[in-house]
Amino acid sequence: MVSSGAAGHGTSSTRGSQGTTHDDSSRNAIARVAPLQRDAQLERALDAGRIGTWQLDLTNQHLALSDTCKSIFGLSRSADVTLEAVLAAIHPEDLPRVRLALDEAIAGSADYDIEYRVIAPNGALHWLHAHGARNSGRGYPNCLSGVVVDITRSRRAEALAVAQNALLERVALGHPRADCLRAVNCTIESLYPHARGCFLLTDAERGRIVEAVAPFPAEVITRLFNFPVHEPSFCTCTAAIVHSRPFSCDDVAGDTTWSAAWRNLCLSQGVRATYSLPVLRPEDGVAIGSFCLCLEEARPLNEWEQQIAAFGSQIATMLVERDRVIDTLQQRESELAGELADARSLHEVSVELIAEHDDEALYTKIIDTACALMHSQFASLQMLHGRSRLQLLAHRGFSASAADGWKWIDASCLTACGQALDAGRRVIFRDVRAMTGELGPELLAVYEETGIVAIQTTPLQSRTGRVVGMLSTHWSYPHEPSEHELRLLDILARIAADLIERRQTELSLRDSDRRKDEFLAMLGHELRNPLAPLRNCLHILRMEGAANPDDRALYDIMDRQMTQLVRLVDDLLEISRITRGRIELRRRHVALSDIVTTAVETSQPLLDAYAHRFVVDLPGEPIVLDVDPIRIAQVLSNLLNNAAKYTPAGGKVTLRAARDGDNVRISVIDNGAGIDQRHQSQIFDLFTQCEHTRDQSRGGLGIGLTLVRDLVQLHGGSVTVHSQGLGEGSEFVVELPLPDTHAAVQEPPLDTIRTSEHPRRILIVDDNREHADSLAHLLRLGRHQVTVVYDSYDACSVFASVNPDVVLLDLGMPGMDGYELCRRIRAMPAGREVLVLAVTGWGQQTDRERSAESGFDGHLVKPVSPHEILERLELQRVVP
């Protein structure tokens, strides 16, 4: 069927005469009707499938289209159609391709087979697939004929899918929401040129329009922001937002349901029909915006247009949800960053708590951190004294009068800290201005003067649950801290409580240390005082009656043991050296045999008490060590004592020594209780005793082996233990390095007073008569002129009369002490050149510093060696 008329159908030829029977007539009628019926069925089928036929007469350029074909091109069925009219309907971008394909088909070089778009009179875009061929055979008209298939539905679906994918990629890549919405509008215009999209988004409370994206002039966009969101009758956009469902207006000019202001605005922009869908908030399905598809033709939307509108609404909803998730993540990241910063602040406070020893600096750090964590303008830290008084340690932001008034707070006080102390829990004042009846006018006046409106106070509890103070933060506006802030503050409160408790403990320990040092200093004084005359008398006896060799041997033994006792007393009193492991070594070249002799002298009574068989096995050739002989003797004596104590009575103890390369190896072996192999690695630890041997140890603190290890290591050596187990005995091995060369033994200087070639006038001032008299006797043996005074007040007058060369002063005398006496002597004309030495039982470093400050030339600690006194006296030049 063509527009110029249907082609004539051939008529059936007649048979026989003109007169026919009735059956022949019927058959002829049926033959004529059947083709017509088949043509009608074909036409309906083609129309249903949106398939049109066409024919172009190449002789006269006459174009014939079927009714379906006209419909596909948007033409009326009665219209006379020309080729140019059809070509004008084709999309401008596709027209060149169509003309080329048509020319090639007319020339016969190729069939006409092409896909293109046409724009309907209403602006709708359709996709067509045309196919045709030239009829050039004999008996056929010279024409080009074929079919056109409307493939719009499938192409629209494909185009929409492509557009959706492109937009989803934009959304996924995080493009700004406004850019994505503008891309949606561009997609709509490409899919449907005579339609436009308009996006309106509200704030979270749906109170106002905060975002508008539409292809309208700026002045129109400005008016969109003023749409009354809560008036559903204003327009389809606001109705969709209020009711969270679609609304349409098929004829903007004629539909008076909506406001005139909106209709006039639409008509001014060529909008004749609208279809608005809500943009929903996914979590609750509430509309927080709308998407409106605007048409240039007043009519209801078709199915395709509704799909386009749904597409715009879905993309907008996705964007809203994406941005919500991003905002949530960013907010959480910000919160995490803040929490991390808070955690770092707390960590810094913890580190400073360990490293910093300035209390005031730590207190300030605590309150500064509290202000940062709680975002407050004020803070304070208090320490509890007793059970009911709080002392202000540090504050931030308080006025001078407030800080002075709150320096001490009782539990009965109405302040937040007073109430927290009384209740034993945290107290929060959200707004003190609303608490007139509870706080009273005077306290409120202080708060007002300081600028405090809100307060929280958290008790500081020790690890045992004891309240030790309060940590408070204050705000200049009504406020109640969040649970998160309070959790952070509780961590800081734990740190602050540790700080206060530690400081209290340190103060207590310092006080205990001070009392202990005072006690030990007093003990040393009391121990040295009796040792001093004993030593003096020993040297007097040696000088006056040491002709008998046996007596000299006894004097040597007593002298060695006295020297060791003095060293032990020195160690006991040098607390700082012991606690820091800084024991002084007095090295010299000494024979190993002499060290062993001293150690055996000390331990022999204990070995004999247990009836042990004791064997000493030393090499034949002499071994010289570069050591402190008293310390190494102390090491061996400790090992021998342990062997004696941990070996059942009647056992065997052996001390063996031998060269081992560049070292000497000294072993103490017993057949006693032995040591469990599990405990051997810990045997040298401080205060360690094996559980099964404690009842055999006959007392002891468990410090002997620790001292052995430390002393040996100070000499560059090592000590080890070997035992096969319980009941198998033990062997302790000490290895010490030998000197690089064969050095000779260095004998200690003779500890006695020689007759002086230059006798001195010496004044001794000491309230301890036995020490003063014995020292005077000892010095007189050296031909010195000695005057003794027992009272410090008498010493001044005696000094003036005697005019001594040397003054030996005790420090701890009653009445006027030695420090003051030295200052008075120095103030005398003759006192400037005299040698003044302190001879005292006080031997702490502070005592030495104080004596130097008082004018003493030296500080000698009782009992003083005669050799040491001689050296000091020789330093004094005789004044003619």
C-alpha cells in the first residue's frame, strides 16, 4: 500500500460462457475477496510491529509510504509526503549518513540498510532501522522500495542504560553532586530534546531549599530557592516533597490547582506540563527534595517520559545517600582524628608523668589537657589532705580572688568540688545561674565574677579506691559534657590520681630516706668513735712493745681485721655508693696468698664451728693480682662462709687457685646441700635464697652472692656456680684477669707514726676523752707537742695561748660544734695560717662539703690511720 493508491490487483480470468452457475460466481467472489483480507491482516501485523513500507519511484522521485510508515515519521495518514519532508524529520547528526546510503542504493552499488534517528513534531526522539533495495529487473518499475522498523523502545533502553552507567561512574568517582545533577539534565536533553529536568533539595529538617539545579536562567534559579517547601499546593515540586509521592500537572496553563506564581514562572520558560517525583532519604523514606520533568507540550507523560523522570529521581536519591555516607565517614574520621589527638595528649601526659619531676609543670599539663579534652575555658586540680580538706594545686582561668578563696575547700562547701568530695562521686552543674537556692548568693557572685556558668568535678581515686583529690573543668556558658568527653576525662583523672599519689609517696619516701640517712650517719658516728681509740691504742702497743715476733704477728692480724672493719663501716655509711653500685676500689699489686690469708682469717671461726675439713690448694709459684685486696678478700670470705653454712657439720670445704691463661681461677668447693639447677641462674640476684636451704643458712639477707658478683665484675672478672643438684655440693668459680706484666707486690705503707724531724704544735679538741687522749699519746710518740681540750668553748682561749701549727677538731661536740669553732679560729689573726683538720665520725658527703665551707683544710673520718695523719702534717709548712 502506497500513498498514491494501492497497486491494482489482478482479476481472475473467466472460464466458459458468460453465463455462469451460482457456484462459479461464489468462487469468483471468494477469489476476489481473499487477497484483500490477506492485505488487511498484513497491514495490521506490520502496524502492531511498528514496521512501515515505502517505495521511491526513481523516475519521478515520487515517494509512497504506508500508513504505519507515516505514523513512524510523525506524519498524518492523509498527508502527501515528499522525500525532502521525510529527510527533514531525520536528526541532523544522522542526515549525512542517510543521504549517502540512499545515493549508493539508487546507484545500485549497495542495498539501502541504515539506522538513524528522527525527531517527531512533539520533540520526541525515535530510532529507526530502514532497509531497501532497487528493483531493476525486467517487468518491474524503476524504484527503490523497502521497510522501516521503529526500534525506539530497545534503543531508548540501551541509551538509558549507557547514560545510567556513565552517571553511576561519576557518582562512584565522587564528582560533586551539582555536577552530577547537571550531567543528568544533559542526558535527559540528549534522550528527549524537548524535555528539561529540575532538581530541588532541602536541608535535613526540610525547612528550606538549599540546592537547585535546572537549565534555567539565574534569576529563575534564585526564585526556586524561595519555594515554600511546606506548602504542597504551591506546585508539583513542593507537593512531592511534602507527601513523598509523585505529582503531575498535564496542563500548566489550564490547571488552577497550583499557585499562579508557579504557573506563570513555568509558562515564562516554555514549560507546559510537569511531572514531579520525590527524592527520598533512604534510611526513613522521607522526601528531602524532588525531581521535576518539564515538557514543552501540554499533555500527560507517556511511559518513556515517566521512565526518564524516575531515572532522574533515582540518581538524585543515590547522590543524597552517597553524600550522606561520605559526610558520615568524614565526620567519623574527624571524630577519630580528634580521639587520636586526645589519646596522644593523654599519652604525652603519661610519658611526662614518668619523665618529669617538676610537680608544678605536671599539674599545669594536667589542667591544660583537661581543658583541651573537655573544650572548657577553666580547670582546676586539687589534692585531698586528711579526709575533708582540698588544697588547690593548679588552676586555669580563675580570678585572683577566686583562686585565693578556693585555695582550701572543705567537704561542707557548696562548690562542685565540695559536693563531689562529700558525695564521693562526680558532680555536674549545667547552669549555676539556675541554682540560686542550692548554691547561695555569695558563691554565685564568685562564679559570676570569674565567668563560670557550668562545672563538672571528678574525684581522683587511687588504685586502691582512696580519694586523693579532684579534677574540675568549667565553662563560660551552659553546658553538660558528653559521655565520650567524660570517658576521656576519667582516663586523665586516673593519671592525675597516680601523679598525686606518687608525689605523696615520694614525699613520704624522701622523708623516710632523710630519717634513714640521719640514723645511719648517727650510727656511723657512734661506730667510728669507739673504733678510733681502739686503733690508736693498737698502734701505740705496736710502737711501744712489738719486739716479740709473735706479738708482731698478732698486731698484724688485728690491724688487718681493724682495716677491714673500718672499710665495712665506710660501706655501710656510704649509702649513695651502695645504692648506685659505686663502691670505690683501692687497687694495688698484691700477692694472691696474702688475700687468701686475710679471707681465711675471717672465715676460719665459722669453718671451725661446723667442724669442716678445710683445704687450701694454691700454686707453688707466686701469683700477683692488680686488685683491691680487701674487696677480693671479702669475696672469698663470703664464698667460704656460704660453703660453711650450707654444708652439714663435718663436711669438706676446699679453696683452690690456679693460673688459667691470662686469668687466675679461684674455686670454693663444698660437698654440702647443693643447688637445684632451676635456681642456679638466679642465685646471684639480690635477696635470693633457695627455698630448701633457708633453714640451713643460719640467717642472712641474701645479699652476699650479689655483692660477690658485683665486686668481681668491678675488677673485670666473672663468677659462676656449678652444682649437679640437691645434695651434690657446689662449686663457685671466680676468674680474675692477671696484670699485663710481672709486677712486684706493692706493700702498703707502714701504718705508724715515725719520729718527726719537724715536730708540730698540735691542738686536739674532742669531747670524746678516750679518742683525744689516745690520739695525743700516738702523736707524742712522734715528738709532736700536743695539747688536748675537751670543750669547744675552752678551745678558743687555749688556741690563743698555745698558738698551734695544727688543730684537730671533732665536729659533733655539744654546745659549740666544730664548724662554728673553725670559723672562730679563722677569724683570729693567728688562725689564718694554721692547718685545721676535721677528725670526726661524720663522714657523709654533706658533712665534707659543710666542713670545707666552714674553713677546714681537710676532713678525716675516724678511725684515722697514723699514716694518713702523718701525710696531712707534712703538708703544713713550719712558720719560723
